[in-house]
Amino acid sequence: MATSVSTRPSPSPSGDPERPGLAVRVLGDTHALGRRLPQLFGGLALYGASMGLMLRSGLGLDPWDVFHQGLQGTFGLSVGAWVTICGALVLLLWIPLRQLPGLGTVANVLVIGAAMDATVSLVDAPGALPARIALMTGAIVLNGLATGLYIGARLGPGPRDGLMTGLHRRTGGSLRLIRTGIELIVLAAGFLLGGTVGIGTVAYALAIGPLAQFFLPWCTVPTAARRAGRAEGAVDSRKG
């Protein structure tokens, strides 16, 4: 996940772009069962699938996946397994930062790595360079959509996003600088471990922010207060 080298818009610690601190209470909105939960799990599954497609393209991975792939090459297991393990370890770093996980945070740890491994097992790596470029491009666009879906569900950020926002809140440092620093560290570590850095890494860094910014307004589930405001506005317009 989830993110900077990437300029992806950063959610609040709760994953709610409008009201921070609602990660634990967000299920009180009955809209959670109607749209948020399917959107959350669908977004996370698509996010993992996009990561698997990037891996299959062989043209470079996003910084965290370079690290995950490096761990695979060094210690074994699948890349998706390392996505899950690292997500759980990063989540432990939330404790000193006093971050509160949401349902989306836990789901992020459990779903993305599994979806990535499933995609890798089902999709063969294309041989021709044009096909690999097309696969990489589609994967990045899909990742932008998936980011908008899971953040827009407002059920809690991913572990890595929460680490960034937690450090921002505790240190007062720039979100962009904190994220850039984290991702440069994991990118360098992954490269040293043998992870794949290539044109896909650069393309992801340049494209994911604008893509997520484009998709997020379409994917964000409105709060109960905003839905009530819209309904009230519609009534007033009919009265006028």
C-alpha cells in the first residue's frame, strides 16, 4: 500500500478526509453496511491485484514493493506474504504514536498481500515489451482507483499511511517530507536486497498522486451530516 516519492493524497489518521479520529466510531453510520464495507474490501482487493500486475510487468515496483520483493529474494516466502508481515510490523509502530486503527487498517494487512499473491498466480508475465508497458500502465491506473476506493470508504488508513500521519502529528514535520523519507529508505533497502527498480518505479511515483486525487472525490462516501445537508438543500430548492 496504500502513498513522498508518491504524492498520493494522505488520509487523516482515521482514513476520513473530512473528520479525523473516527476510525473506531465510523461503523455507527449505517451507510457502512450499505456501501463502505464492500467498497473497502473491493478497493483493497484491487490494490493487491494492481501490485501483482506491476510485479508481473517486470518494469519496476513502487518503493514498498521493491522492499517486499527484496525480502522475498533474501529470506524466501512470497512477495504478498511480506506485504502482510511488514504491514503487521508497521502497525506495531502505531503504539508509541498513539494511533488508533480502524477496520480498514486491519483489513489492509489481511487482504492486500493475499490479493497480490492470487493475481501473481493467475497472470503470466508477458514477453513482449509493449505488452509489459501496457500491463504496467494499467496496473498504475488500477492502483489509483483502488486507493480512492479504500480511502474513500473512510474506515481507517493502511498501516503505512497511518505511520506517516502519526509521525506528522507527533513531530509536526511536513507530510510530504516524512513520506518521502520513509519511501526513500524502504526503496534503498529493497534495492540493496535485490528488489526491482525500473521505469515502473518512476512512473508510479509521478502518476499515483494525480490519479488518486482524480478518483478520490468520486469514491469518497459522504458522511451522514453531508447526506443530510444534501437532502435539506434538495427540499429547499423544491420549496423555492
